[in-house]
Amino acid sequence: MSLRSTHLDRMRDGTFDTLIIGGGINGAVTAASLAGRGANVALIDRGDFASFTSQASSNLVWGGFKYLENYELWLVFKLCLSRNRLMKAYRDNIHQIGFYAALDEKGPYKPWFAAFGALGYWMIGLFGTRYPRLLSTDDIETEEPAINTDTVAGGIEYRDGILVDNDARFVFSFVRSAIEAGATAANYIEMVSAKRVSNKWVATLRCTDSGEEFTTTATTIVNAAGPFVDQTNHQWGLDTEHRIVYSKGIHLVVPRITTKHHHKVLAFYDDTERLFYVIPMGRRSVIGTTDTRVDTPFTEVDQNDIDFLLGQINARLDLAAPLTRDDIIAERCGVRPLVVAAGKGDQKDVDWTKLSRKHAVEVDTDRGVVTIFGGKLTDCLNVGEEVAAEIEALGVPLEKDLHNWYGEPAKATRKEFFRQARLMRLDDLREKPDTEPLSDRLWRRYGRRAFAMLEEIRQDPRMAQDIMGSADYLRVELYSAADSEMITKLEDFMRRRSKIELVVRDADIRDSPGLREVAIILFGDDADQRLVEYFGGEDRVPDAVRNGPMPADALT
């Protein structure tokens, strides 16, 4: 029986302390926080975990330097403290990175003034990163020749954090933590209805993959539906003091465009005087983001978005050839759920430029509902702790918070893994240029579970082979994912548990015979069905994939 099937069995007619609606970062961290303190928790999402807003972030863990423009010092302080905690707890998953900002002569801030702000930012963050620098034009030309300095007056460098892997996988790490602490969780489960009966919530749930409906009971509910919190509260007849408005942001993934410092984030002001970035992602660069007010959480990248970002970056970088649409490997698009007071009227009445990514937690004591409005990945630990405090106040007994519901394994465990990897010469199995050592990759992605992978590779070195060539995913990782990562559809793996769709061109995916083996390992007898679903029809499955090798063929 699969992990997901086991958890669905627990949910059917189950009784829980808390039912969490929404498996993005807010829901995942809430589940981890509550389960880590002894609560009996159920977590559901009508899609995959992190399949909406939480898969479309900038992959940055930052304190909100730009929020200083609106003097939101308390918000910046809280975000910086959370950033510091995350970087300390996830040393292999979150790395400190420089933000290298080139400031135009006609831009909104002079370099000396921006440097003063960066110094203040460093101090507000309690010196949790390396100190900032003021950059001259000569510094920029020497240190990052890709930047066009024709109209640049100077710049600054300050530091924040970045996720080495993708945001959706980081969200799933909290789901895993919750499961390991005893939580019940399942993706592709939607809430059909929920009624308050005798001081309990009785929820009717539906599996969106199979169509099955069942009920589950909980004392309290956490509404962590992200952009859909207002609709969910309306369904329950709840009135709130806050509501959500939407800002659309996009990123474009292109081949690496920086020349010397691919370990830095390049920052610029666009023509509307908003910051945008060139963010490193392995052998790729990510350009973004835009900020467009929209009326719906369902958005997509359009030609205007692409033209705007390409125009902005081509004007600010000295490239051998301007970037074009043909250079785009992948597109990312999502909405930021921004918090406003419920009485603010229509979105057009909101001062868009002054909205930040703050969060708000609101409680309906009589009905036992906690709602999380807004927020961002950097703020996740604060959200988890605040919601746990409110759930405890609603009468759910919690154990003392030992802060063991987040973070990577202990240093001694890490040291032992790298000792074993070194003794078996794991890193010698990979000779591809410009890729990180296998030991680093397996430990960062899997922690303690990586020990079992070492044993599998010892028994059969072919388990250390890449299945899809440039995707950099080992056969052993696929078997582990099939057992422990609740992958229900092929997109779950390709887009969220991994970042293959973000860094590998669509044509290369379609030409990959290994994709069939991936599907068979993940889904067994359902592999062909999932491939048809992934490509959008039987006649759209590429021949290269359809005729790819079976796992037995590959391992004989």
C-alpha cells in the first residue's frame, strides 16, 4: 500500500484535533508545528502540495530590503529574524547569497543612500549575514562584466538567503516533518463541505483523482488556502477583518547569463522603479519578477509579460546577443496573496505600491477556525508558531515547543553520512562538469533517508545512474520518491519534488527515453495512464518516451 493510500485510510471517518485546508507553505508549516507538539493533525490540498502560489516564488529567503522604502521596520525585523533562523536550521538547503544591485544615474536612489539603507538592513537583521558594500562603477565592471554600466552610477551589495533546490520541495520538507511526527496528509483531496456539529467540524472530502467522497471530523480547522482563503471562509459563512487581493508575478528561466558571479543575485530597478532580479538556479538564470494587479488567482504568462522582462534585462546587461523568446527554457507564474482590511473596497481602491508580503492570523473562537492571510516563505516559522498558539488557545493541548519540527538533522548525523559517502567513493561516480558532488545533493535533498540510498547504491551501482541525462536525477532517488513523497501525477515529480521542468527544455523532456522508466518506477501499472495525462492525450505522448526502456531492461 502506498504512503498516500495509508493516509487516506486514516482520514476516512477519522477524528482529528485540527484539519488544515491547503498544502502550501502556510499549511505545511502549520502541520509540522502542530504535529511536532503532539497534536493529531490532518492536512489536505485539492491539488498537489505547493502546487499554486508556493511553487512560483523567487526561491529567495530574504528579510524584505525593499520594505524599508515604506518604513515597515517591524516587518523587516521579523522577516530578518525568521531568515536568520531558517539559514541556521537549513545550512545545506539555504545558502547566504549576495544581492548585487546596479543603480542607474536616473534611478530612485543614489548609491550612497542605498548603501546607508543596506547598512541599516544589516543592523535590523542583527548582523545575521556578512556586511554590505558600496560599489563603484569600476567595481561593477571588474566583478560582473555582464552588467552594462553605461548609465550606472554605482551600486551596493547586501546579503540574504536562497534555496538551493526549489521552493515546492522545501514546502514538502515540512509535510514530511509533519508526517514523521504523526500527522496525516494527502494531496488531491478537496473539501466539499464542512459543518459545525456538537462543537466539532464534520467535513466532506473528495479525492480529485478518483472521485471518492468520505467524511472526517476535527475539533478545529485551519484555513491555509492561500489565495482562496476568502472563498473558503465565505463557504463556511465566516466574516473576517482581513481579506486578500492579488498581485501577479512571473519569472523567466533562461540559460546562465552572468559571466563571473553566478553565485550572486543581480538586482536592478526597472522602468517603473520596481526591483527585479537575475537569480542563479544551477546552470540557469531566473529573471523576474513582475508585479501586476489582477482580479483572479488564476493567471498565466502573456506576451506583454515576456516582452517587458526581456526588454528590461537586455537594456541592463551587456550580452553577446539580446535574449529572445527562444532563449526561454521555462516560465513561472503565480499570484501574491496580499493582505488588506476587509472594508477597503475594491482592489482599485488599494494603494498597490505600499502593499507588502506581511501575514495576518485571525481566529473565530466560537467556531474553532484559524485563518492565515498572506505571508511568504521567509515568514513560515513565525506563521507555524503563531497558529499553534491560537490552536492551543482554542483548547487543543500541545506539548512544549522544542523547535524540533523544522530543520536539518544534527551535525553528527551529517558527518556520518559524508564519512560513509567518502568511503564508498560516491562522488567518483559522477564525472559531468559543472555539477555538484552526489554526496552534497543526496544529503541536502533527503537528510537521513540518504543513508538508505547509499546502501542501495552499494548493492547495485546502477542505482546511481541518471535516468534522464541532463535532469540530474538518480535511479535510486526515483524509487525513494515512489515510496515516500506522495507523487500522484507525473507533474508532481517533474515540477515540484524536482525542478526538472524548470531547468530542462520541453523538447529535451519529450526526447527523453528515460521518462518512461521514471513513470514506471513512480506509478507501476498506471505508468502509461500518467504519461497520457502528463502530455495531454494518447496521441501526444512522444515516440521517444513511448518506446523508452522498462526498469527491468535498464537493470539487467
